[in-house]
Amino acid sequence: MDYSQFLMMPQEIGLLVVFLLVFLYDTFMPQKSLKGLPLFATIVFGIFTILSFCPQQVQEGMAFGDMFESNKATWAMKNILNIGMFIVLLQSIKWANSDFVSVRRGEFYELMLLTLFGMYLMISGRHFLVFVIGLETASLPLATLVAFEKKYYESHEAAAKYVLTAVFSSAIMLMGLSFVYGLTGTLYFNDIASSIVDDKSLLLIVALAFVIAGVGYKLSLVPFHLWTADVYQGAPTMVTSYLSVISKGSAAFAFFVIMVQVFGAAYSQVWEWMLYAIIIITITVGNLFAIRQRNLKRFLAFSSISQAGYIMLGVVAANAVGMASMMYYILVYIFSNLAAFGVIAVIERKTGKVTTDDYNGLFKTNPWLAFVMMLAMFSLGGIPPFAGFFSKFFIFVGAAQTGSVAIYVLVLIALINTIISLYYYLLVVKAMFIRQDECVIPTFKSHWTERAGLWICTLGIILIGILSCIYTSLSDITSSLSNMFTMI
């Protein structure tokens, strides 16, 4: 074996080093020092994240029998996930040192890092065996994290639903992959793409439907979304925030690669209209059900379902602009959603309040938290001049570039749904700023790490839309991958 191939995966090796350092700290440090583990894990991962942005480290090429690919796009996507992971770790420090969680704080950070490693494999895998290994490495530890607060019945229920969903979705996807293997005799992405150029058989359509269904469960696309609200509500808020952004971002990028690079030749004949229907239903159902929610974690669960539909517009574009827009959308979504979940986590830890009515008059008692939540709602709703507006603009432009009448109708429906989403996002703002005579949450001071995480999210929401160099850099990166889109 040529061990020099491991030089193609410096991010994976760096993440494993972080994992080992956290594991050794948790195992060998004296009991009185374990309270510093959350801060240690966050600092070490922060250093790893900063080093990952060094451009001279980017290694491009294939490794391990062409089963693993490293290029600028996979590198950028992993860095985007690293940013979100760092914010989650920073916001979780105080929670991880609480009396109930502290006995298992080491397991929390180790499992989080392990799931991120699986997501790395999903992003870089160019063989379905590697992809499935990454998918399961990312999914199974998450079931443990969902059940982390084991004294709560809701946490048990959420974990059971998540495990059953993960099992069935994996089985469905593997069934589809078995059909693909039967048609092509290979599981390599490029070889499959070459084999199905002239294949428009019914078996290929069924196989694609099964693959879309399997990955659709991970993305919470309708009709594969029914687990989302219950799992988000029952899981610890820190785990929910991780599920809503990091897990979704990695699955979206992998989905793009599979649909475009593997099944691009069958685009217009097989999966184009299938995906159109899923996007319309996902955005619409997510918005309509979000209006009815009073629990904020369930509210953001249905919001994330709707956001997944918008992210899929980048997949529909199936070009370099769509890929750049999707990556930019995920980056903005990370800051916006983690800001909202950060506020929810702080208030839940201090008061146990998680419903919309509990937020009445929040600006009067905690103006900083109300301000951050307002920015998050505005960004998620796509209100200018915040980053969420620009992310929606670019994702719509990327989709509309294909120029077909059907795509224009799809973008129009998405725009109408954006107006609908403004209604329920503004309901939260209304509760915090207008109903100031019904204060439920008292004034309190959050931990400095929680404030630091919210500051990072706030700066991201405000600045990412202004700094045009971010989208330009992503566009330049995806433009260099023109070979990926030649099959469309």
C-alpha cells in the first residue's frame, strides 16, 4: 500500500488528531481537571479550523483506488462545516459542564467529532461504498447524541424515532444502489455516469427514486420529513442545532455530487421532474406547518425542512453557479440557524422556557438575546440587507440560469413561499418586541462562551452578505470543476 495517499486527506487526519487529543484528555487527566475539557476541545478544534483555511495545504487529486477525491470544492465545504462545528462547540461549553451532563461530557465531544469525520467521507467519497460508510459513521453516533439527556422521556422517544428512520432510509438507499450495481456492474461514481448515458430503463428510474429517498431522509425532504420535528424537540438543544445545520449541509453537498456527477446523464429524462415536485412540496409543507408551531424547537424544525427545499434549488441548477450558490446558502444558514438555536439554548438552560409565548417581552428583560434572535429571523426569512437575503438571491439566480419555463415556475413558487415564511418568522419578532407587557423570562446574564458564539453568528449574519469576496471565491472554486457538469 502506498501510504503517501494519506497526504490527500489532511483534514481527515487533522480531525482524527483533534479526536485523539480530546480522548486522551478525557481518559488520563485527573478528575478535577475534567471541567476544562469542553474549553480544551473547543480551542483545539478552533486551531484545527484556522489551519484548515491555509491555502497551501489544499491537495487535489484521487486516492485509494479513485474512491476518495480531494479538490478545492470539497476542501471549502469541509471548512464551512468546521465553522459551524466550532460555533456549536463554543455554545455547548456551559451546558456540557452542567451537573447532569458533566459525567458524560467527554462522550459528547468525541461523538460529535466522530460524526463530523463521517461527513467528511460523504463529501469526498467517489465510490458508493465509501459514501455509505461515511453516512453511517455520521448517522449512528447522532442517535446516541439525541438520547444524551436520558432522564427525559422525550429524549428516548426522539432517539428511537431517529434510529428507526436511519435504518429504514439506509435500507432504501442500499436497495437503490443494488439496482444501480445490477445495471452498471460498478459503484464508482464516474463509471456509473459513463454506463447510464444511453440507459433510460424503468429499473434506473426506480433506483434513482430509492437513492433520492434515502438521502432525502437525511435532508428532511418531504415526504421523508416526519421524524424531524419530534427528534428536534426531544434532543438536547445543542444536538438539535448540530443536526439542523452541520448534518444537513454535508448531506446537501453529497446529494449534489451524486445527482450531478453520477446521474447527470439521466437528468432531464429521469430525475428532473421528480426533484421539482419534491422541492415544491418540501418548501410549502415546511412553511405551512411552521405557522402552527408554538414550541420553538419544533418551529425551527419545520423551518429547516423549508430551508432544505431552498438548498435543493442549487441541485436543480446542476451547474457551477448552482453549486457555489448552494455552498454559500449553507454557510449563511449555519450562522442564522445557530444564532436562533443559541438564543433558545441559553434561555432553556436558564429558565426552561421554549415556547413562542414564553418569549413575550423578551426585549424588555434581555434586549441582547432579543436582538440576536431578531437578526436570525430576518436572515432566515431573507429580509435585506442581512446575509439570508443574498443567499436566497444567489440560489434563485443559480436555478433560473437553466432558462426553462418549468424552472421559472419553480423559482416563482419558491419566491411566494418566501413571503409566507416571513409571516411566521415575524411572529417571533412580534412576541419579543411588541408584547412587552407580558414578560415571562426574567433578566439574566449568559455565560461568556454563549455570548461569544452569538457574537460570531451576529457578525456572520451582518457581514457575509456585504463581503462579496466570499461568494466570488466559492464561484471561482466551483468554476474550476467544469468536468463535473459535462454530463448534464
